[in-house]
Amino acid sequence: MNAYDAARMADVLGQQGYAATDSVEDADVVVLNTCHIREKAAEKVYSELGRLRVLKGERRAEGRDTRIVVAGCVAQAEGAEILSRAPAVDVVVGPQGYHRLPELLEQSRAKRVVDTEFPVEDKFDHLPARRNKGVSAFLTVQEGCDKFCAFCVVPYTRGAEVSRPVAAVLAEARALAEGGVREVTLIGQNVNAYHGAGADGEPATLADLMGAVAAIPGIARIRYTTSHPNDMGEDLIRAHAEIPALMPYLHLPVQSGSDRVLAAMNRRHTGDTYRRLIDRIRAARPDIALSSDFIVGFPGETDAEFEETMRLVADIGFESAFSFKYSPRPGTPAAERPDAIPEAVKSERLAALQTLLDRQRHAYQNAAVGQATEILVEKAGRHPGQVAGKTPHMLAVQVDAPEASIGTLLPVRIVEAGANSLFGERLPEKAAA
Ligand code: SAH
Ligand code: SF4
């Protein structure tokens, strides 16, 4: 979602005549779009701001002005504290207020500004048309979270769950398709809790929304992220069998395999309900590739409980996954617990889990060698004459093909698994399975 928000901030500033630059030394405005999910991400912001302060001083010496903006969830959580810790910052703006960037930048000429209110108006009603669309684009359909997992800051930084109306999502999706986008990833902190108002004013489900997006000419592929196990409705599971454009890939965070830890995390599902849910999803779409998030070293987690996570991973089998050491976040219930796990134990558990997950990822990639599939070509490849794209199962593939194939679906056979991506060869049209 930060990638989406960053693109939209570029749209807002683009309307003011600003253009994006790859080099921070050239920038008249630097926006740090920040993440507060773990301590490490939040701390990076301050080290980056230290560097930007030096740059700002150098540019000032050359008679050039530099505005520094901190946006995103660190801005939301820390607000005015950022101004006192980082003297170079001109504007602090939360994730719900960035449509106001032009006026905030203007105000900051007189006085440094902090805008972390949840505004009454909806930012989406004030954002300009999207630029720089590419082949594959994110589209925010839902924001915020009402789940309050004991470790997580999202309900505090992104606020309560809000779904955009179906018509607003479809208008943005149509504009993306007209601009050449072929794949849309519907995003939200809790995307499968989507319940935006439909044409009749009644709430639509994510599956309803996908059906409508799939009908837009030009849209070949739909993905969605991130989902919560408790919101995998029957119609969403069915959509995986019934909507051909919906890709056979699901990111479904489980966090832990231990029921005691899951309860302490306030996840409101168990290892067993997750396993049975996966069985139902696989019954609807047998080839679905699975991905998940894991936290190791949640306060009080025993060795035996960690082993239950390892067992769940071994039983289910994931194509890919994100795994993290528990990081205490200010203001969350888990941060208050006295039974923190020592850093060394967390590191050991993370290494063991990542070894298992890596093995599964490699096994999945190796099993793909020899298979005929189809990639959506997204960009030029690493070497001249090559292009890069993804399979329906999200495997990154490099293949020899002209750049003119960017934006098309290309039948390929996977011929080799490298360290970070797969290599494919083109198949004649229609030969793909
Ligand atoms: N809404 C999604 C994910 C939100 S945050 C969900 O419910 O699953 C993305 C991931 O960051 C989480 O799935 C979790 O694995 C991780 N995460 C969140 N808070 C964390 C914390 N305090 N310490 C470590 N990892 C955390
Ligand atoms: Fe955080 Fe996801 Fe839990 Fe919401 S459901 S509190 S975003 S981990």
C-alpha cells in the first residue's frame, strides 16, 4: 500500500508541475513514505532524515530550497515528535491526508506543518488521475483494520476499516486499463473484509468486486492482498474456481501454528481452522500457490510452540512467505507483556523457519522447470533481448523476447531455475497449457 500511496503522491505533485527524479540530490521536494509496522522500519526514517539534513544544507549553500516531507504511518504515529527529532523536516502528513500535499508545502514556507488528522473528506475524491501506470498496478479498495491483533499498529495508524464504493474502484480500474494496465492487484490492510457500497447501495463483497473488475476490457489478471483467514468468505473461495482472471495465488497470513500463541495474539483463528480453510481453498483451486506471514518470538512463545509453527509450514507447503522477529510496538497490548523472548532466541527461531521456507520456495521453483505456462510481460529483462514477467503463480521469469512484447501474455516453457528467477523459452502462441 505504501507503493500505491507513493504513486498517488507523485500524481498529486505531478499536477503541480513536479516531475519524479531518481536522484535525491536533484529533488526540490523529498517525500519519505514511511512504515511503522516494525521498529527497524521506523528507525530507518531517522537515519535517512539525518542524511537529508546534510543534503538540504548543501543545497541551501548553493541557493536551492529543499522541502522535506515525512508521510505514511511513522508520520501518523509520531506526528510532532518528528519535527523535534528531525530539524530538517518541513511537513509531516499521515496516510489519509496526502491529497493536501500542495497546500501543506505552501504553508510550510511560513511554518513547519503537521497534518495527522483523519480528515472528514475522502482523499480518493481529491486525487488527480493516475500517471505512470505500467503493466501491473496496485489499486487500493479498502483501508484500515478493526481486528486489533495484539502485536499490530495498523488499526492505530491506518484507522478503522473503510471500503471504497464499487463505482469508484471500477472507475479507477477502467482508467488503468485504458492506460495499458493488464493486471490489477486490489489492495487493503484487510482486503477480503471489503464491503464497499454497490450500485444498489447494498454492500458488495470482494468477490462481487472482482467479478466486475474482470469484466473490464483489457484487464487480463486480478490479484488481491492482504487477506485475513477469518474473512475468506465462501464466495471468495468460489471466485478462485469461477473467475478465470483471478490468479491462482493467495497471500494468507497465519502468523503462528500454535493455538495458545494465536489466542494471545488475538488472531481469533486456530492452526486447525487455518488448515481446514486451506483444504477448502485447494478444493476450489487445486493448483493455488500459497504465501503467508509469520512472527517468531511473540512474548511467551515456547520452543514447543515455535515447533508447532514449523509443523504447520511443513504440512501446508508455501511457495513464498514473509517471516519476522516479533517487534514490540508502542501502544499495542503485546508490548506491555513482561515475558519477552530474548533476541538471540528470536534470531535462532527465525533462521530455522527461514531455512524451511527457503527450501519450500526452491522446491516449488524447481518443480516448475519443464512446465508450460504463460507470463505477463512487465518490463525489459536483465540482459539485452530479454524481457521479464510473472506466471499466474507469481514466479518471476526471464525470457528472450522483444521489448514489444511488454504488456502481452506470452506462452513460455520454464527451462531453468536460477537463484532469484526462472528462465523460460517462448512457446508458439496457443501452445501453453
Ligand atoms: N493485515 C495483514 C498484515 C498486516 S502487517 C494481516 O492481518 O495479516 C504485515 C505483517 O507484518 C503481518 O502479517 C505480521 O506478520 C507482521 N507484523 C505486524 N506487526 C508486527 C510486529 N509487531 N512484529 C513483527 N511482525 C509484525
Ligand atoms: Fe494488523 Fe492484520 Fe491483525 Fe489488522 S488483521 S491488526 S492489519 S495483523
